[in-house]
Amino acid sequence: MTESITIAVPKGRVLKSLAARFVKAGIDPEVLLSEDRRLVRATADGSVRFLLLKPDDVPTYVEYGAADLGVVGRDVLLERDYDLYVPLDLRIGVCKMAVAGLAGKPPRSDQLRPLRVATKFVNVAARHYQQQRRQVEIIYVQGSVELAPITGLADVIVDLVESGETLRQNGLEVFEHVTDISSVVIANVATFKLAREPIRKLLAALTL
């Protein structure tokens, strides 16, 4: 019987780019791209099994051994601490984490109250401003973060920026670059140490 590998992958638009990379490893892309609601999908020969998850859950499944490998945005790893290996950067889903606010109105560093920062990435934002030794008040928002500066909820946001079109359409602009983001392969520590042959071959194929 073929030894199988379980890979946790994020549901959403990155799947198309991810499927194209898996083709290079000899994996039928239709396994990932078929339009159905199955959350567990396997290749015809059973050599690879995919778990389709929300991006934030991918590292958890890998860390606890429910999956051998996973694919996730580096932003997820930066926001929370995980005991994982990151053997490969796939260079897909490339974007950046940035500080943005109302166009032409960067916040003043000498304002009397702490800078108000709206973000889903609370820990990333906190570390960014700690490095600047700047006092901030971080406001957690789950989505539509662009509304925060527009409505006066916050002075700036810390969020992922790809083309910047959403910012422009909402009258915002980037003030600071925080870090570059892309999708990476993550591995369960115990699994990676064993370095099973199928995993080594798959990682080598994805590197090409």
C-alpha cells in the first residue's frame, strides 16, 4: 500500500495557485479545485490526502499531528506562536503587512493621546510599535478594517495589502511597511524529524 501524506490547506483563492504548484509534484489539481463541499479529499492512488480548512486553523492541525504538512500565509504564523518547522516558501499569495490610514493625513508622532490602531493582527501590530517605542491603543477588528480610519474609530490600520486598490477606493494609503508575506509550507516537528521519503520527495518537487 502507498504511504499517504496528509496536507492541511487553506480554503479560498490561494487554492488555484497552490493547485498549480502541486501539479509539478504529479498531483492532479482537480482534487483541490473540484467545486464541492468535501473537507477531506484524496488523490486517486491515495498517496496524498488534503484537509481543507480556514487559514487560521491550518497550523493547529499540523502542530498537533492531524496533518503532516500544511500551507499557510506567513501572517498567520506571525500572529500566534506555534511549534512548527517552515521548510519552504512557496512564493505564492505574495503581499505585505502595512500600516495605512487616510490619504495625505499620516498620524503625528507628537499627538497627546496614544495612537489608535485597528487590526486583526494584534500581536504583529504590538511588536511593530514596540520596536518604535511608540505608545499605541490597539483595537481588534475582524473584517472591513478600512472603515476604522474613515469613521474615526482608529488613526491607522495594520493589515494585509496586495495591490492597494481597496485602500485607494476607500481614500486610504500605506504609511509604513511592516513585513513581507507569502504562503509557506509548514511541517509537524515529529514528522519532519523522521523525514519520511514521500515527504522529502514532495518538498523537493515543490521547490522546483
